[in-house]
Amino acid sequence: MKEQDITKRRKIKNKIFHALIFLCTLFGIFILSVLLFSILSKGLKWLSIDFITNFPSRFPKKAGIYPALLGSLWLIILTALISFPVGIGTALYLEEYAKDTKLTEFIKLNIANLAGVPAIIYGMLGLAVFVRMLGLGRSILSGALTMSLLILPTIIISSQEALRSVPESLKQASYALGTTKWQTITGVTLPYALPGILTGTILGISRALGEAAPLIVVGALAYVSFVPKTPFDQFTVLPIQIFNWSSMPKKEFQNVAAAGIIVLLFILLGINSIAILLRNKYQIRMKD
Amino acid sequence: MKKIVFESKERIKKNEEVIKKLLTVLGFISIFTTVGIIFSLFEETFLFFRRVSIVEFLTGREWTPLFEPPKFGVLPLVAGTFLIVIISSIISIPIGLGSAIYLSEYAPKKVRKVLKPTLEILAGIPSIVYGYFALTAITPIIKTIFPETSVYNALSAGIAVGIMTVPLVSSLSEDAMMAVPDSLRLGAYALGATRYEVSKDIVVPTAFPTIVASFILAISRAVGETMIVAMAAGSTPKLTFNPLESIQTMTGYIVQISMGDVPYGSIGYRTLFAVGSLLFLITFTLNLISRYVMRRYRRAY
């Protein structure tokens, strides 16, 4: 009788625990739906073509996101142009060229450490080095260089993983045909690793698109009434514009901010879908 | 099909050498970045400490660098950051660990396939969105419960930071639990253990080093989190542990100063880097500890 009681109690304990941790997991989903619902319900009404093509304004009804949108596009494209080749190149160096020395070990450790440095610290680096020392000013280029350094660890680490997944037999087969190292890399290794590399780079780019803190330190503007034309122009980006609207005393601006968030999330969704599509396309091709 | 072009052997060899050198240079960019961070932070910090003593900075209880008379005690900012860390950990650690145990030990495969990507979406949402959520959704709820709450308060920002770091804890911990070999679990089940007992006595203890490392990483992330606190926690540096009051964190201060017009080379400009250096040292130490814990106590099977 007593033993049965103990077993029963153990089973009840298990059930309670099951329910508790299930609720923990649902918490994330619950929050995600509340968050999306509250933003959509506030911002959807304010979303219009005018909102996309207008400049910011003192009047919530006229306020638009155009300069921030273009600023974000400029920043993302420049950041991608800088960080992709550098990131993939670094990964290639570490995985294919570097010998197993203390120095290589140190570089790897260093990259792992850089991945943990808060974004705002990169902003201070950008302010001291790109804005002041190199004299690039509070420009898109300074911002893009800063963002590139910020997302490089992510790109390098995921590219390294992708490169490591390439079967040695494929490389050996290529070498057996008398190719050089670089020919094998461009002809065999990189195409095979591309889906994985793409996933990591897109992840990095998404991060750069949503990040505001380092750019505020670098000196992106809160209020912009012009469209940037060259990489040396001053600029603002979507997250900073959203931040700016959220901190306005007029209540209506909070709804404008919600509309801005919808645009930002929409672009993020778009970029991530492209990544998934590309990944699937190349994965299928590799299987053939 | 690519057309094969035959080049002279010397040229190919030369190209290979050039490529190798180029990639080597790229490999060193990460080291330059670290050197750059340390140099740019510590140069201005050094100049700052020529005006203000380190003791005053680290033990002063008032932070009013831009008022007359200026006071440079960083403790209120540290206390603000600490408050955010405590509140966010209360959310992220149990919920993250709970989700991880559920996903790794309890969830049927189909359920896992739906829940896991959803948690990953949560991780991909920009912090500015969480900040907005804190300001417009969490704060009003807190205010209905505690009417005396300020518009900007530590509790709301801390909760948002906690929500943001849940996926970090859960995904790292889950990976660690999934790596626990099935033979251990099956051994316990064979003795008649329940799932709860297997989780509590076998899986979690085995994966514990990585789980602890994930907690430390979440704390480090909370220390460095910027936009949420800049939007929702306020900008009044205060030595308080009342979560309903407006406070300021180290990161919040950096944003506030960066938004304003502080002239280059002024003492205000230098406080930015002094606070930044402290922030860097704290997060760097936390990251080192987390890596140490993971390496030192990891068991191999």
C-alpha cells in the first residue's frame, strides 16, 4: 500500500513538472503573438504608400519613413559588400590555409570573444576609429564599417562550420584531377558550403538591419530631412527612426512607431525568406 | 560547364601565393578589431582618469557628469545595470531552462518541430521592438497593478530583456541536453524512473556546465543590452533597488550622451569611454567565465 502511494506521488510529480515546463515553452509563443498583435493593431492603420514615401514630420499624420528606409538600404548593402568577402575569406583562411599553431588558436579564440562584445562597444570603436581617426565623419560608410565588424564574428563562425562540413573525399577527388588549392576551393569547397555560408551571412545582415545602438554612438541622426546620395552622407536608419518616434511625447507617434516596426519586420521577414529559398535551391542542386 | 583555361605553371603558382597572402591578411582583421576596441576605449579612458580619480569613479554614489558641480561616481549606473540583470534573469533562467527540458526530454517530435522555430523567431526580433513592447505594453500592465510606477521603470525594461534572452538560454541548454547520450537515460528508465526523475537526476546534472554557461551568457547579454533600457528604463542614474522607479544603466547613459551634443574631447565625451571600458571589462569577464565553466567541467562521452 505504501509503495503504491510513493509511485503515485512520483507520477503526479512528473505530471506537474510536465505541465510547468510546457507552460514555459508556450510562454515564448504567447509573448510572440501578443507582441505581433499589439504592434499590428497599433500600426496597421498608419501604414500607407504615403508613410513609405514621406519624410518625417512634426505631424503624426504626415510622418513618413522614406529617408530611414533608404538609409537602412544603403547601410545594409554596404555592410554586405564589406562583411561578406572579409568574413568568408577569414573562414577560408582558418579552415583551409592556417596551420594548427598557437596563433591560429588565438585568432579563433579572439573571434569567439568578439562575438560576445556588446554591440554598443562596437559603436565606440567606430566613433574613435572611423569617425575620428580616419576622418570619415558621421557617414553611412562609418556606420557600415562599424556594422561589418559587429557581424563579422557571426559570419566567420557559421562559414567555418559550413566549410568543415565539406567531405574530404570531394576535395581529394578534385586534387586528384590536378587542380590547385584555389581551384578546388572555388570549384568544390565553396559551392558545397554555400547554403550554410548563406544562412550565417543572412543572419548577420538581419542583425545589422535591426541594430540601433552602435549607430547612435557612431552618430547617425535622429531627424533626417534629406535622402542620402553617397556613402559619405549623414543618415538615419529604421530602428533609430522608430526609437525617435517612440520617445516623442505625442501619443499618436507611438502608433507611427508601430507602423515603422511593421515595415522593419516585413523587410527582415523578406530577407530571411530569401535566405531559406536560396538555401533550399542550392541544397537540392548539391544532391543531384 | 566551365571552360578550362590552361595557364602557365608559374602563373598559377604565383596566383596561389597571392591568394594565400590575401587570406592571411583577412585572418588578422579580427585581431586588429580587438586591438582597436581596447585602444579606442582605453585611450579616452586614460585621459578621463587624469581628471577624475579611479577611486572616485568606482566608489562615488552620485553620477552627474554634465551638471555643476560634476560628480563622477559610476555606482548608480552599475546599480541600474545590476537591477536589469536581476529582473531579466528571474524571467530568462527558469523559463529558458524549462523550455529546454521540455523540448529535449518531453516534447513529441512533431511538437518540437513547430515550437523550436517559433523560439528562434523570438531570438531574431530586433531589440528596438522589445523596447517598444516594454514601453507600450508591459509598462501599462505594471501600472494597473502598481499605480505609483513611473512611466520609465526598471521592471518593465528588465522583463523585456528577460524575454529577449529566453531563446539564448533555451537553445544553448537544449543543445547540451541533446548531447547527453541516450544510454544514460535508458539506464535510468530501465530502473523505473519517471521522465521528471531522468531530467532532474540524469540529464540536467550531466549537461550542467553548459547550462550554467548559458545562464552567464544571458547575464552578459543583459548587461550589454542597450535599446530596451534606453527606451523603457529611463534616464535618471539612481542608487535604488526599487524596480518601479526610473533608473539608468551604463548602456543607457552611453546612448543618452550620444544622442546629445557633447563636444569632442570634453570631459562629458570622455565619460562615454570610461563607462564603455567598464562595460567592456564586465561583459568580457563574464564571457571568459562562461567559456571556462564550459571547458573545465564538460564531460566527454
